[in-house]
Amino acid sequence: MDIYSVIKKPLVTEKSTIARDEENKYFFEVDRGATKIDIRNAVEKIFKVKVVNIHTVNVAGKKKRVGKTAGRKRSWKKAVITLAPGSSIEVYEGV
């Protein structure tokens, strides 16, 4: 898998900001077919940091309704990446 297609976007929420500041953890939306090894290689090569640990979560799409038409949002995969002490990712700086 191409390393640039593994990571889709960073997730910036209140919870992810607190985890980044206190525990050096970063949250990303990743490709649903990506393994932890693919995610580790992509993060280390793109951002030039050392990854210590990775947790992944498959997030199910929520049910949504517009009038009488019911549907679902898309399902996606979230990765929580713990970096080595002293490492940081510049995408998050100033956010």
C-alpha cells in the first residue's frame, strides 16, 4: 500500500488535543484496509518521527434520517499513534 494513501487526515478534537499535550498521542483517520504496520511505516516516513505504539478503531457509520428517507454515514478507521518522548508532528503545531 502506498504510504501517502494510508493517512487520510488528522483528527483535531478536544479529546485529541488533550491526549497530544499530556501523552504525546496523535489521532488520524486512516484507510480502512491499512494494517498497524502500514500505518507505522507511513507515519515514520512522512513525518520523520519514531512511533512507539498504535491503536486502531473501526468506527461504524451513524444512522441518519432526512424526512422519511433513512440512511447511514460512512464507516471509517481511526488510528491513535503514540510517539517517542521528544517527538512531535508539525501538522498539529499551533492548532
